[in-house]
Amino acid sequence: MFNKLVFVFALVAMVIARPEDTPGYDYSAPSSPGKYDLNYAVKDDSSSNDFGHQENRDSYGAQGSYYVLLPDGHLQKVTYSVNGDSGFVAEVSYEGEALVPR
């Protein structure tokens, strides 16, 4: 019985001590969708890995590019943008000469 009484008093003390002006959670959409800048690159000659990615975003638009060295020696590069409802728009290009195995 004593344990129950201590529990009730502790609960009442927590309710009384709780400040009424504590801010609640805000689940509304943010006023600005965001801004960021991302960039990385990997080049490892021993494994022939060569790839990277760059992207930046300001508000609703994003643009960037990524590249990868293909096994035949070409460098494939994709440049893209996303603007509002237009969706993902990409342009693919290749650089270099293909290496033919002998």
C-alpha cells in the first residue's frame, strides 16, 4: 500500500511541476525545402575503380553529375537536373577511347 501511495504522490508532483509553456511539436511543412552541396570521388589504381558524384540543391531544384570509368576504358558521365514538376532530365556522354583486349 505504501508503494502505491508513493507512486501516486510522485505522479501528482510531476503533473504539478510540468511547465505549461513547453513548446509542442510542429508537424507542418518546412518553409524552405532545403539546401545542400554533395561531392565525392574515388580513384583506386590497383582495382581500376574511378567514380564520383557531385550534386547541389537550392529550394526545389537540384543539379549534378556523376561519372564512372567503364571496363572498356571509356569514362561515362551523366549530367542531370530536376526542376519542380519537370522530373529528372539527364544527358549521358562518353570520353576516351575503348581499349580492345588482345
